[in-house]
Amino acid sequence: MDAPTAAQESLPLSSDALLAQLDAWGLSYILHQHVPLRTVEESKAVEDDLLVPGETALRLKNLYLRDRKKRNYLVSLQQDREIDLKALGAQLGVGGLSFGSEERLMEHLGIRPGAVTPLAMINGAPKGVRFFMDAEAQTADRIYMHPLVNDRTVAIPRADFMTFCEKIGITPEWI
């Protein structure tokens, strides 16, 4: 299933409403519109048009995962990192990691496949989703992520992303 802006009204929180909330909190971002991106490979095809020369950018791959005890995790990593779910589970201190279903993704993060993003923690935090973020984010100038839909990308300065996390009551667990 696609996750474009045209379908955002079917989400618990629309992309437009999220952007309005970022604006209300005084957070800065650059909004880019593009074709729907579902994979890292598709993202790489357009990222040269988005990046600012000279900036340290973090482009993400995002995983919605569940463990054997049905606990939910959002893991956001630098897009080129190799992922071994067993090793990742050991690093996170949880066992039996697997990808969450499309239904659970909507229930716990309020998004569709292809639009998984740290910004979905605005929906996930109240539902107890644990958020893990690549430690590389701590040195990035900007972090690139979808605003709940996959035909938009926002470039958010690191400090503003950390303010977003504070506003929704989460602290990223760095990995």
C-alpha cells in the first residue's frame, strides 16, 4: 500500500497537522515534495536534489519491530547500515525481533508501510513504543525523514529534532 499525501486524511494525525504542530512549536525544517519513496534505493535516487552542500546529513532507514512479548520498537538507523535482527535484538536487550504487521504499524504509530519515521513517535509515545536512534544523529547538522507520508521529506536540524522529542515526552535511546 502506498502512503502518499493524498491519503493523509485517513491517518490518525495527518502530515499537514504534524507540520502545523512543528510550526506551532517553532521548529524549523525544510519540506521537500517528491515521488513516493518506499525503500532506501528509491530514496537515494532523489536525495541529491534534497541535500545542502557542506552539511552533515543523516538519512534514515526506519524499522517498526516487535519482540516475542509483543512490545513495539521504532529503530531509526543511518540508511546504509546492514541490519541483522538477531544481533540488533541482542544490542537492544530484547529477543525474537520481527517486523510488525501493517495493522500494528497503523495502530501503534499511525502510519502506513513506506512512511515509517521518527516523527511517528508523536503517535507512538503515548502507546509505549520504544524509540532507538542511530548515535550518528548526535553529530548530524540535519536529519532527513518523512512527515508521516512517503512523498514528502523534511530536513530537520538536529537541535529541533531533539526539541520535538522533548515536546512529545521521549528520549531517543542511542545505538
